[in-house]
Amino acid sequence: MSDTLLAPTFLFRFSTACHRRKSVWSDRGIKLSDKYILPSFSELEGRKQFADLRAAWNEEGLLFVVQVSGKKQTPWCRPTRMEDSDGLQIWIDTRDSHNVHRANRFCHRFQFLPSGGGHRLDQPIAALFPINRAKESPKPVEAESFRIRSTIRPDGYTLEALIPAKALTGFNPTDNPRLGFTYAVVDRELGWQTFSVGPEFPFVEDPSLWGTLELAP
């Protein structure tokens, strides 16, 4: 008998609600209550949880707020090595298709870093990042289209990021209120916290391994 066990998160396709909010951005900052928390089903595998991720939506776009705690080192962020940098990565499929293994034009990969930008490399960074092996790519997005803000703390950081509707090819909450979705909070010190399966599975390029984000009214 083989000693290999299949990861519990691989056996299910997870879905979670993303609640609507009247405003998804404010120059004074956004505070989301506990009802906006997004789960990390990787807890089923006993993975350590070090990030609190919350999300909200309206017709203007999707807001994500992450708070990372427990760090002893400052965030490691390099604009030339974004995939390896500390930060939040979000995958969105505006058609919630789970029967394809290669991304299409409705599939997006966004990366948000708490620092690494600006002349002093202390400004947050937002970018639409290509998905490896994709058959098609979504429409390009200017970096200036995103709204992003971060605060670095001695034990971690808080990052707020708004993905505008125009950055999401095919975004139509009325006709398509279910989005293919997964996330990863990547940290060189603390590891990976993911929505479901971990980096041992190729979810970074395979939409069939993503879950679902339900845009709740």
C-alpha cells in the first residue's frame, strides 16, 4: 500500500461569498468587518495561517485587504522578481470555468506588493501578471488603473488593493455573479497561505484548480 495521501483540498472545489459594499475605495482607508473575511481552506491540511484576507465588491471592481502578522523581517519585495516577492497574488476567472487546464482571456493573475516601488522602493506595486501556458491573455491594464495602499509594521504589513472593473475582462456581476478564484499570500519568511491547494499543485497556471468567489448582494 502506498503511503502517499491525497491533499484534502484537492478533493473538493471550494466556494465562498464576497459581499457587496457601497464603496470599495476611500482615500482615508477602508475597514472591512468580519463578514468580509475570505477563508483559507488550506487549514484542512494543518497549514499555518498568518494572513487575514478580506474582500468586497461592487460594480466599480473588487477590493482586497490583507493583513500579514508574525514577521520578524521586513517584507522582501523586488519589482524585477515579483513572483518571488512577499505580497498578495489573486487569480480571477470572470466566467468561473473549471473544465479548462490552460487560462483563456477571461483569466487574470494580479500581483500586489507592499513595497518595492517608487524612487525609494518603499511604495506598493500592483500589476496584471501573465499566466504561464495561457491560450489567450486578458486585455492589458495600465498600472495606474489600480488603487493600492500599504502600511509596513514591525511584525508585518497591511495592504489594500482595488482591482477596477475595467481591469477584468468580461466582468459582469449581473450576468456572471460567480468568479473563478484563488489566492496566495506569499512570504519568504512565513511561507504560502492559499485559498485551497498549495504550491505543490500547479494552480498558478491551471484554472481547473481554482475555487469560486460568489458575488453576494
